[in-house]
Amino acid sequence: MEENAYNFLIVGLPDAGKTSFIYAVDDLLQSPPTTDALGSYGLAPDRSYLERDKEKYRAGKKFEHTERNLQGAAPELLFEHAGTGRRGRLFLPDVDGEVFQDQWIDRKWTESYRDSLKNINGVLVFVRSDTPSSNQELLGAMVALPPNDRKGTTFDPKKASPQVQLVDVLQFIATKGEIMRPQKVAVLISAWDTVEKPQNRQPKNPAAFLAREWPLLDQYLRSNSEIFTTKIYGVSALGGTEEELKDLSKLPPQDRVKIVEDGVQSKDLTRPLRWLLALD
Amino acid sequence: MVRCKLANCTFAKDGRCLEGRGNACPNLVADGAQSVHDISSSDALEVSASVATPYPPSESLYSGLPLEIAEAREFSGRSRAIVVALAGMKESGKTSLIARVHQQFQAGPVAGYDFAGSRTLWQFENLNWLATVESGVVSPTMERSSRQYDNSFLHFTVRQPVSRAEPIDLLVNDISGETFPEAITTESVCQQLLCLRRADHLALVVDGAAIADRSFRHDHCAKAKNFVQRVLQTGQIGKQTVLHLIISKLDELLKKEHASENDEAATRLESEFNSQFKNRVAKVYTWRLAARPLDGSMPTESTIAELFGVWVGSTLRYPGILRYDSASADCARDFCRFGV
């Protein structure tokens, strides 16, 4: 059987759902929900990162965000695809979101990160569905509030609009990284369970959601099709909010997850990986 | 006492991190630890571990600040790039206008153009900061454009969402309000506005609030015309330039008190612009808009989008740009054609 190594780049600001997704995919590979889904043909020699907070993930509990100093070796998953007979080693480096934020703030990146971009086989971009993509402007009625003596703080780039930060991080990759073109980019909108709540009026189609809620990112990706080929997914790797997970935790993690793409809903979180690997 | 180990950082004095990372900056050390420059001294081996830890080699990326002319050449050389010069008195609303375009792209396409990139996103966010809730202000304000950026550009790349549409780079030169009257007074100051010579569009922004105030009205209107007169005289603009008169702060202009008088004054200025300059430039456009109204109304986004569409969609420079005498053949579409 063919057996290659595939390196994916995972991009997202802090708390965008990157780690939950990696944990969920790792568990799903052991119990593929469909015959099309990727399965596992074994365990990688070093699973220290994958096991670090797995107990909390499986119990539906909140876990700490990725610490940049504890990252170590990239999480490695051994996958096989029944349909094509392909097998491989998938490397999903869970880069701390603050690393990307630092690139935006400091306007520099490490040479090792830059060099790693030469070998990537796909990009997973994470955005959250339940946080605003832009800062709130003082407009309309908000301007008419009674004045007070409060003075504004000096510009804090860390608090700049998230979609602006993320677009600039992608621009760094596009302009300074020697990536293969066009590079496949799967956009994963995390916490998708919150979008599907009946009282939520946001678009239920992930592509329409991105266009409405993360417009700058959406425009940037669409208008740079020579550089990026994009697919958009809605993902719930945990299955619900912290409160909802108290009840949902009676189910095994692979039954709580959900992914939506073009109106198709399933539990196969490996769909974006299959697309990046050209297995669809 | 905490201080920064970078020699030129003033964190210890004023709490401002050179790298903008605040208290979380890894360069902060307890007082007594040596600075980066001290490491090369003879007792370097005794420097505390926190200072001696080497950082992984890194590479600088573009700054996000306005582009210098040399940096802008990357865009003017690669494709059709449109240059817009924004000029006007202090606080006339030039920066608010261009910052508004950035905000509009954050909500969706503008004038049928998709956002395709920008090298100056950091600066756009900086400009908008004091108009956001996150900054902590109650009333929005706008960072004033600095003289240091008189010959530099804010940048957008846009693209129409149709097949085979090419990306278009827009370079916006925001001339500071301090320089504006000096350029009228002194020809040599005006000639130092290098980007004007390359401008496809010159947008004169006249403060609507000033027009609404009899003490300022006549001076501001006269200065707007004088500036155009000056740059026509120096040859910095001409038949290849599209001229825009933009009356800003529409909310202030049309305040109930004296609304008709103010409207009349604005109309007169528009009419004078047309009659005085229409035969000396490619075309004259007049606009009235509010980029950041303070009366509780919303910005005139459709007018701003329309203006943006005219900027991006029209240029008299292509084809058939007049070449500057000293330009070499391989400088096609570059600033050096215009002696810049």
C-alpha cells in the first residue's frame, strides 16, 4: 500500500477550536462513522500531545489552550482510506493561536516556520462562529451617548479585528511563504452547533455564513483563487456548549461531533482532510 | 521593577512596549538583568538565563504601515495601479474617509469589488482604533494623518468577482492637513508632494463643518481652489487627472440651523470647481458624504462606495501615459515615469 507523509498547516487565532478538532479527528479515526471516512491503521509512536488533554475532551470538559512551549513534536495520525487504498502519516501541528497573533503584532515569523511552509499539503483555517469577526464601531446611536472623561487607550494590535488579523496572517503566507499554488484551504467554522440553534438567524450554510459573518476573509480567499482553493465547513468538534456538554457527555465523543458542508451534514470530521488529500 | 532588555524600548519609563506586546512581552526582565547589548561584554557568561536564552532566528515581514514610494513600486510595476491623492485642511475628514472604506470591506464587497488584499491592514486598524468600542472611547475620534506619510500610501488590492477579472491595486496618498496650507503658500513645499505627479485622482476634501461656520467657510473654500490652482500651475496634475471635490461631514453641513445657507455655500463651491477646473483636468466629480457622523446618523456608505468605484474604475493614465523624459523603457508603469 502507498504510504506517504502529509503535512498540514493549521491556522487560527487563539481559542478558534483547533485543538478540539485534532482530538476529535484522532478519536474518529479509531471509529470511522462511514465507509468513506478515513480510518486508522495504527497509533503513531509518540502520542504525548494527543493524549495530554484527551481525557478532558472525551468527558466533554474544557481544556487549557495550547501552550506554545509545550507543543513539541507535531501530532501524528496514521490514516488509511478504504476507497482508494491509500495510507499515510498525517502531521497536524497544533500551533498556538498566539503564534499567529504574534506574527500580526510583531510583523515577523521564525525562519523554521517559514521553511515548514514549503512542505505543506494543505491548510486548515479555523474561525469561530460565536465571536464577532470585527471590532464594534461607534456609530449611529452609540455616538449619541452622553460624553464623559474617558480617554481611549493607545492602539492595541492584539485587539484588532480578528478577521483583519487572520487575513494578514494568510497574506504573509501568500506573499512570503513558498507554498505550492494553488494551495488547498479548508475553512472550518467551529462551534457550528451554536449556529444551528433554532433562535439563531445566521445562515445555516457554511459558505453563506462565512460571506456574512467573516466577509473580509471570505472576499480575500475568493479573490485569490490563483493562490488558494477553498472549501468551507461548519464543524462542531465538542458537540455543544460547556453547559450542554454536561448532558451530551453521556454520548461517546464521536457521536457528539458534527460537520456541515453544502447542506450535507455528517459526523465524519475527516471530510476536510479527505478533500485536502484529494481522496474525495 | 520591570524593564525591557531591548536598549531602545522605553517600557520602564512609560509602560509602552516597543513591540506593542504590553506586559506579556518576553523581552521584559527584572531590573538588574543586563540588556541585549550587554551580552557581548566580558562577563556575558554570567548573564542570567532569562536574558541569555537565544531566540529562534526570525524573518521580518512587511510592516503594515503606509508604503514608501519604493515599496509602492511593487504594485505599480506589476499591474495597473491607481493612485489617489487625498488633500484637505486639518481634520477635514480625509483619514476618516479612507478608514471608512476599510470598515466597509469588513462588512462586504464595496462597489462590486471584492477585497483581495492590503499591505497596510495594520495601519487601517490603527487609524480606526479610536472609533471602536474596544479602545474605550465614548466619542469616536480619528488619528490625524502625519506629515511623515505625505509621500507614502495606504494600499488596497481589489478584484471584481467575475471570471478573468484582474486584481487592481489602489494606492491612497493621504497628504497631511499641516502640509496642505503650506503647499498653497510655498510652491517648493507643494513640489515636494511627489506622489501627486503620479496621481490618477486628486480628491480635495473640504470640511462640511467648516462650510457651515461663517468664520471658516470662505477660507476653507478658497484654500481648496487655491490648492488645485497651485498643483495645476506646478504641473503636478493636469489633463490626465480626475479631480474630486468631496464635501465631508454632511451631518454638520446640513444641521437644521442655517441648513439652506450651508447648502447654498456648498453648491457654490461645487459650481466654482466645475467652472474653473473642468477644462484643465480630465473630469470633475463632486461628492457630499459623511464617513463618521456624530449626530447619531449612519455613514453615507453608498456614496462612499460609489466614490470608491470611480477611483478604482477610471483612470486616464491607461493607455497612453505621458512618459517622463528621463524614464527608461523598462520602467513601464512605474513612478519613475513621473520623475518620482
